[in-house]
Amino acid sequence: MISQNYTNTSGSNSSPGSQHLSEAHSKSLSRFLPPLPLFALSPLLSHVVNFIAKKHPELFSRLGESTKKTFLINPTNLPFFLILQPDPNNPRLKAYNRGSEIKHDVYISGSFATLLKMIDSQSDSDALFFNREIMVTGDSEAMVALRNALDDMEGTLVDDVASSLGPFSKPVRKFFDIVNKSKRHHE
């Protein structure tokens, strides 16, 4: 299991701030992925977030004021973390190297498989939190708004991510299914 070491420059783990994520590596999905420079991920992540924004404009109304928040999503077993800014006029999703300090309002951390299950509505995020499979700090109202928006979506976010990739949608969906099966096998 990867260490959850980070520092919160705001002085508290429960308030928004800037966190410095550790570079600890252990059992990692990255060993299955070819090395990919983060600059190469940027257009892909931008495409995915814009595709989802166009397909699900109702997400923004459900998020309300939380569209102005910054969400740091830390898949603990990948070599990078993500910043989501769900602004309806300019939605952004960007990958950052570990060690980067990024100001944010909400911090969500868990293994890639656990986060995938959460956004795919396969697991109750409250149960994941109380079982310590995910860690959430910062603006709880924004986190609840995001969770409710995802829960109320028609279909699943994972399916939308896969379908946004056109000819690569089937292999991506198959990869997501393998990750989910692997997670269930280890439970």
C-alpha cells in the first residue's frame, strides 16, 4: 500500500490548501502502462473533460457553486495526480507530477481501482470513506455536490470516458473492467 504522506500548507488536513504529494511507489498500476509524459496526457484529459461536459451539462447545475472549486484527485498507485476544475465555461482536467504543489479546495485520494469504482457508481463513496479506502479532506460541501452529481448522472462516467475515445473505447473499457475485477479479486 502506498503511503498517504503529504503536507498541507494550510495547516490542517481538513481544510483546503496546497498539498505536497509523496513520491512513494509500491504496487502500482503504472507498471502495466507504458511510460507516458504528462504533456502527452494533457490533450487527452482535455478532450475527455470537454466531451463529458457537452454530454452532461446537467452536472454543472447539480454542482452549483462547487463549479468554482478545485478538486485534487490522487490515484495513489499511479505516478501522477489530477486537478479537476469543473467550470462550465472552461472545464479542466490536468495531470501533475508528484511533488507539485497545487492549491485546491477538495482532496480525494485512493487507489485507481477504488476511485474508478466510485465514479462508476459501483461503490458507495460513504462506505469507501468509512472503510478508509478513500481519503477526502477540504470543502465537504463541494465533495458532496460532486458525489451527488455523479450519482444522478444518466449512465456512468467510466462509460463516458471510454466512449469519448472513439476507436479506443473498447480497449479502454476492457482495461477498466480488468482493473475492477482485479480490485474485487484482492478484497
